[in-house]
Amino acid sequence: MKLKGSVWNALGSLMWGAQSFIMLTLVSRVAPLEQIGWFGIAFTTAQILYIVGLFGVSHFQMTDYAEKYPFKVYFRSRMLSALLMIAGCAAVILCMRFSKEKALYTIALTILMLVHVFGDLYQNLFFQKNRLDLSGSSQFVRTAGSVAAFCAALLLTHNILIAVALQTVVGFVLMLVYALVLSKPYRSAEPLCGKDAVLSLIRECLPLFFSMLFMNLIINASKYGVEWYLDDTAQGYFNMIFMPAQVINLCSQFIFKPYLKQYADALESSAGARLKKLLARQLLLIAVLTAAACGGAYFLGAPVLGFLYKKDIAEYTLEMVWIVLGGGAFAACQLFYYILVLCRKQKQILMIYAGGTGISAVFSILFVRHFALAGAALAFLVTHLILLIGYFIFVRKYALSPEGGKQDA
């Protein structure tokens, strides 16, 4: 069961990570650069709103092995955050003054992400109950099925909105299978819960929510810098060369998730040597994969992605390498993030990302204004290297020091 769960978890994470790559690749093959730019910034905005929908509860629920809160509390909190997500969509469209096309793409993709927000709720329930097979398969089946529908519809119609609409319907149906059928044994006979429990969960996860929101703003700050200072064609190019980093960011989670229980046990028992061994092994793996990815981006990135996108991106090879290196730094940050979540150091995580948001905004404004797409790539890299240093300081203090290693009550 453990091996089966790890395989499904890896498949689910890989499929989720590949989703944006597959969608943008197909859009790039059938649409002009300007339209790629519209789709790219709309998809980026929808992904940020997805974080609003999760509201920081997702990772808390996954690691709530003691079942401090019943599933009904998680469900009700998700209903509230979904409403906030919808309001956020309207606010972004108005504040960013999106064109009609960008607004329509943003609305369609936000509805798609709303389906994934509720799919994530049941996926986390399975993970919490140590059913990594169901957790991974729910993510894989929901994502793969909906992406397949998007690809089929886009190839047949060449209409992005129709493709996203069909993708959303298929994702919703597949989500219901897990929500209404397969999750039933894991959410039965739960005690009644009032609004106080929901508010308590929201208060407890509020630092994680702002941390995740800030994290995604940091990741995508360079894209918004391009949106403000350059044109839609530049946005199209940047989304294409940025895609490898997004895949690294999202796929890196499959490396960590199967080991979260081991990290939790090591922290609870203050097994410092075991924790350091786990951490060192996974950091080494990240370093090796990042080095290989940078080499691949330099020698093969432009011809391979150019073939996939049917666009010439050879002049942006160096920028692509910088972005991939930044993606590797982000993957290491994600590992440290999970450890601090297990230590229940939400406030420290918030401090890191609040500071990082300010840094990324300043770097994106300055670098994009003066160096165009090269500046956007450099801003992404430098920001994540600074974040990595901040994370290392806190992990060393709270998880690796002799006094650390135990979760807060």
C-alpha cells in the first residue's frame, strides 16, 4: 500500500505540474503571441486566486494527523474561501484594468480553479487518513481527465474559452466521484461543529494563507512587471520561457509529500540525526535535478520548447537558465516550508514571504523597466535565492537546533 500510495502521489503531482505546461504549449501552437500573452496572465491570475480558495488550510489539513478539526469544519471553511476567491477575481479584473479578452479568460480559468479548490479538499482528506493512493489518484484522475478534455476541444475548435469550459465540466464530474463516493467512509459519524470551530481554523491558518498568497505573488511578480511595462507579445514570450520553472515548482512536491509523516515523527521525537539525514538527502536531490535542468535548458531548451510552441525563443536561452535556477531555489524553499508547517511556525513563514513580496516587487519594477525580459528572469532568480537564505535561518533555528524539533501545542 505504501509503494502504491507513493506511485499515485507522484503521478498526481506530476500531472498537476504538467497541467499548465500542456495547456500553454497547446495554446502556443494554435494562437498568436498576443493571445498567448492574454492566456498567460489570465492563467497566472487564476492560479493566485486558487491560493485564495485554499486559504492556507490545505497543508494544515494534510498534516492534521491528530484530527484537531473534523472534515465538516474544513468543508465549511472552504465554502467561505471560495466566495472570497470569486470576489478576488472581480477585484483583480477591475484593478488591473484587464481588456475584455483577458477578463473572459480570467473568469473562465478562475471557475476551473474553483473546481480544483474543492477537489483539493477531498484529496487532502485522503492524505490525512494515510491513503496516499486515493489522494494521488484523485489529483491525477481529476487533472488528467480535465486536461485531456481541454486538449481535445482546443484542437477541434481552436477556441480557448470553449476548451476551458469543457475542461471545467469534466473536472467537476470527476471531482464528484471522489467527493460523493470514495470519501464517504472517511467523513462519516463526525461530531457536529459550529461556526466557532470554523473561525478557529481560519484564524489558525491565516498566517499560512498570507504566506501562500505572498509566495505566489513572489513567483509571479516578474509576470506582472512584464504586464505593466511591456506588451502582450513580450508576455507571450515570457510565459513560454517561464514554463519550465512552473513545472519544477509544482512537481517538486511529489518528492516531499511521501516523507511528511517521517518528518513529523522525527520532529515529534526530537530525532535530530534522522531529520538532518532526510533533509540533506532531499536537498542533494534538488541540487542534482536543478543542475541537470539548467544544463538541459541551456543546450536543449530553445530547440525543444521552440518545437513544442512553434515559436523561436533561442534569443532567450540565458533568461530561461536563470528562471530554471530560480525554480530549483523555490523547490528547496518548498521543502523548508513543509518543515516549518510541521513545526507550526506559521508566523515565521509569514515573515519570510511578507519580506519576500516587498523584495520581489522592487526587483521586478527596477529590473523589468531597465532590462526587459532579462530583468524579469533575473528578478525571479535573485528573489528566490534571498528567500532560500531566510528559510534556512528559520529551519536551522526551529527544527535543527537542540531546542527545536517539537511542534507547538
